[in-house]
Amino acid sequence: MRAALGKGMLKSVRALDSDVLCLQEIKTRPEQLDATHLESIRAAYAHLAWNPAQRPGYSGTATWARIQPQASETGLGCAEFDVEGRLIASRYPGFWLFNIYFPNGQHDLGRVPFKLDFYARLLDLCDRLHAEGQQVILCGDFNTCHKEIDLRHPRENARNTGFLPEERAWIDRYLEHGFVDAFRRLYPEKVEYTWWTFISNARARNVGWRLDYFLVSEGLFGQVEDVINHTGVMGSDHCPVTLVLKP
């Protein structure tokens, strides 16, 4: 985030005109930010929630909002996940908004079990909220492509983390537990990506993956007007994704 702010990130995200901005993999703590940048953030967003990782320069999430949430919580209540700052939950009238940075399974697949355990732990929480009659929005970097349409080269990546069968099955499980992939429900045939490696000029060639999702409780989907992948917004290997809800 420190590097991105120095390159004009705040101007780019303010142009999105979001009521709530969810950021993942911030790799910083607020006290590490330049005072001028922090002042500009506070001027643009009145309500700031931070969940940095304990490990310096790693992981972390932040939620910046113009509208005050009724409540704000961090973590899943499980130390092995929570030390990495992967979740901020904000309560608004009618729904919980979860800002999530899902673990990466790593090139050697060494963290795939950790990643799948995170999916399971989060789904347990969502099941409890649904059982109470509450609506949930899950947003962020899921670090998984669900279907072949969601990445440029599915066959070549069948054994790579992010497109392993056991990872994709967890997206299926969320959909079986009362969630809707809002973008795919609205646009069943549209091919758009949200992440491109910095290697081999992948973004210019549109060799990408759709890793960033809004999973919305089925009962809330009637309020969804649109999901927009801002593929032209630069400054990161991911592009921003906007969920538009009816008032």
C-alpha cells in the first residue's frame, strides 16, 4: 500500500466513487503510512478499519467507508488465520460485508491445506449467520478460479494452485450453502479477468484469471444491480471490482 499510495492509488480508488472500499494484501500497518497519505485517506473515508498481519510486509486487509458500519470485527476467531490479517467484517443494515484475503496455495502447493481449512472455517461462520436469517456479502481475492471460463489457460493450469479441483470445489460448496456468484449470475457467458501476472506482458495480452469475487447471499441477490470489473484501472496486478446494490 505504501508504494501504491506513492503512485497515485488514492486518486484511482476515489474515482470509483465507492461507499465502502475493501482492500486486500495491504502489506503495511497504518502507522507506517506517510502522514500526508493517511490524512488524505481520512479525508476521503470517515470510517477506517485495519487488520494488518503480524508479520511485517505481508498479507493484511483494510476497509475504508464513507458510511459508518453498525459494527466492525476482525478475524475468524482462529489464531493461525487471524495473525495474517485476512478478514474484516462490517455490519450494515440488512447484511454483513466480509472483506477477505484468502490464502494462496503457493507454487509448491505447500499451503493448499491451510487455504482449504480457511475456506472451511469461513463457511462455518457463514452457515451460522444464514441460520440466524442474516444476509452476507463475501468480497475480495479468493485466490481461486471457479470455472474454465474464469481463466485464459485452464488446461495448462489444472495442476496449479488457484485452479486445483479441490480448491474449485470449495466455490461450489459456497454456492450450495446459499451464496450466488453475483458477476457470473448476471453475466453467465462474459469472459473477464481480474488478475494478470506481471510476467510476459500478460495484462496487455489479457492472459488473466478471475480471482476477485462477490459472493452474495441468495436472499440479497435481488438488490444487486451490477458487478463491474474495472479492467482498465492500473496500479496493481489485480483490478478493482465494484458491487452495485439498490438503495
